[in-house]
Amino acid sequence: MTPASSKPRHGLEELTEKEKETLRLMARGHDAKSMARELSRSVHTINERLRVARRKLDVTSSREAARLLFESEADAYKNPVYESLRDAEARQTSELPPTTKPARNRAILIGGILMSLLAAALFLATPIMVEEAGSPASETTARDTAVEAAARNWLELGDAGNWQASFDAAGESFRTANTVEGWTDASEDARVPLGAVISRNLATVRFLNAPPSGFMEVTFHTRFANKADAVETVTLVKEEGQWKVVGILID
């Protein structure tokens, strides 16, 4: 008898890249409508992709299909090949002259991917709450407006290259995990090359029900001078009555 786990593994190999990108968005918390907007496709097309993915993976829910893909891609970061590449990069960095600044782009990219995987894990492990239980629609709207404003204001500090101010304005967990110097170096390597902001349009505001008390995720479709189709994902928590940024990812 074939083990049950072999079917999903085999089915994953049959998924097309378009089906995978749809499942990845679902793992990040999107529904059919927001996926359709994100991919510039119709809701019918999105639902068809999900239907085919469910059939290939032999599961009854799209959420389960997204979980299987998420777990298979998360496993890649435990692969010995990845570990070898990371060790090789560490050795190469250690051999650089003291005055040479090591490239951080790969580290930023890997960190961004892991952040996305963490968000996906939280989404797949817990239910999404678009509105908190018992919260009137007007209160939810007011909250989302405040969260969007906080995210925009924080991003604008980075637009101006004011890394010290953006560090100081971030949440406690962000400041605990970073230093001003590290944040400045990473920002100058990852953010500065994008150039000036041409436009920044709100895409989604959502509450993710994750321990200890949930957090807000805001995404913007942003056009930079040197990157026309970026997606900025900002994560915030409420600290002492104010919304504070604790995570940033630019795709």
C-alpha cells in the first residue's frame, strides 16, 4: 500500500508555477478576490487554479493544498545543499579584507523569505479574523485607517533615508532583534537601490490571529524609480496604544 504522504509529494511535482503562486498567496492570507487583484486575473481563473491544485494533491480544501506546498518549500531551507551554500558564503565573507563591506543582499533575501514562511505558518495554523469578534464595522474601519497611516508614516522615514528615526519608531521586538547600524546597512543595500517612490497604493489591511495577541499586516503596491511593481508588506503590533512596525518585506 502506498503511504498517504507520497501522493501529495508526487502531486506537488505536477503543480504548474501559476498554481504554486496562487497557493503561496493563499498561504500568506489572501482570499480569492485579493489573489485575483494581486495576479490581475479573474476570480474564476483563481478558483480554477485552486480546483486543479486540489485535484493534483488529492485534498478537499485549498487551504490544505497551500499547507502542503508551504511545508515542501520550507523543507528547502533544511536541505544540506542550502547549508553548504550558506557555509561557503560565510567562509567567503570571512576572507574579505577588513575594509571590505560584505554584500547583504542574499541575507536580506533569505530573511525576507523566512519572514514570509513564518507568516504563512501562522496563517495555516490559526484562523484568519478579518474583524475581531464583537467589533463593530466602524471600529474596524477606524483601526484599519490608523494601521495604514502608521505603516505609511514609517515607510516614509525610509523613503527619506532616515534610518535612525525609522529604527526608533519601530516596535520593541524589531529594535531588540536589530541594531541601528545593522538596520542602516541592510536598508542602504536593499532599499536605497530601489530609488524614489513614484506611487504607493494600499492593497490590503488584515488582522492575523497569531500568538500572543495577533498582529496587523498591511500591503502596498509600490512603484519605485528603479522597480515598477514592488509589493511592500508591513507588519504591526499595538504597543502602549500606538501601532508599531515589527516587520518589513519588499518583494
